[in-house]
Amino acid sequence: MLMDITKKPFTVSRKEERTQAEAKAMEYIKQKHASLEQIFLRTVYREGNIWILHGEVKFKRAYFFTVEKSFKIQINPETENVKSYEENTISRHNKVK
């Protein structure tokens, strides 16, 4: 007697989804900045069906000068598409009052 075997859709664990989202974010940022030096992920979390990653990116602007920016990237784990990407310049100046 043959049993009817139905294929279940392949499910990916949250950990695997997170790893894929991190890899997609790194790939996207590397494509955006040709002279990239460092990517630092500060927080990674899931909100609904979207992975949200916050972090900092450091890249060269000129021979000796580097720029640091914070970023927020949203990635859809089902399509692996970047939903949105924002960058803001980080100010490291100490203010004296």
C-alpha cells in the first residue's frame, strides 16, 4: 500500500533567516560603498515579516580620511530583497561647554 506523500514547504529557522538577512545586508552595503573598510552590526531583530539591522559602516573618502555612518536596513526574508536603507553621518566631535 502506497501512502500519499505531500511535500511540505521548506521552512527556514529564525537563526538561518537571521544569518541570511545579515549576509544580504553585508552584500548590499559592499555594493553601495566601493572603498569599504568595516561593517559593524549593532542590533538585529525581526519585526513582523521584516528583519531590521542597525549598525555602523566605515569607508574611505580620501587617502587618509574615513567616514563613519550609522545605518538601518530592512530585509524581507521571503524574497531576500532590501525593503529600505538609511544612512546617517556619525558625529564624533566632543562638545565643550
